[in-house]
Amino acid sequence: TMITAEAAAEGPRLRVDCAGPWEYDSRGTQCGYLLRDTIRRGMSEATTAITEIVIDFTKGNYLGGDGPGWSVLGKTTRGVKITYLAGDQSGRGLQELFAVTRLDQFINVVVVNDA
């Protein structure tokens, strides 16, 4: 199994809901492509220019890998604000990934208490 991702534009914000495990192995790469393609599709279908992408990962389980970074990278260079919302465990993992790769300059991680 791997993550599911659905995108919906809310004005200038694209909200992407992710659920399921983001694994470290090759399925993690598949998760990255899925997220990247979902964002791409959501941005192309949006009727307003997207200035912010919020990836709701509170129902996701980040287990490792660099996919959460590279899958959104092309967007940050265009000045689009990127935020991951994640539960405690996934949030810490994402924060560590982005700190090590210096992507924390472009990508925010907001840890929300597990619902």
C-alpha cells in the first residue's frame, strides 16, 4: 500500500489531502510521483493562480525517503508557499528531512496534534 492524494483548489490555495503510509523503499518514490502529479493536475484545473499549496498529511504516515521534498520542489522556485500539515511523528520526520536537505527554507511543516 502507499499514499492516496486528492487535490482541490480553494481560491489561490491548493489543498492536497494525503492518507496512508509513505515508505522508504521504491513505494516512497511512487508516493513522490503521485503527489507531484496530483499537485500538477490540481494546479492546471484551478481557475485562480495558485500561490499556496497545503499538503494535509495528518492522515498519512511518513516512514522515510526524500520524496516529500523533490515532489514539490519545482513549485517553490515559482514562489508558491508550501506547507505540510502533519501529526506528531510524521511531522518530526518531515522536519528532519527538510532541515538536512535545507528545504526548510522553502517548505514549512506544521505539526498538529494527532486528531
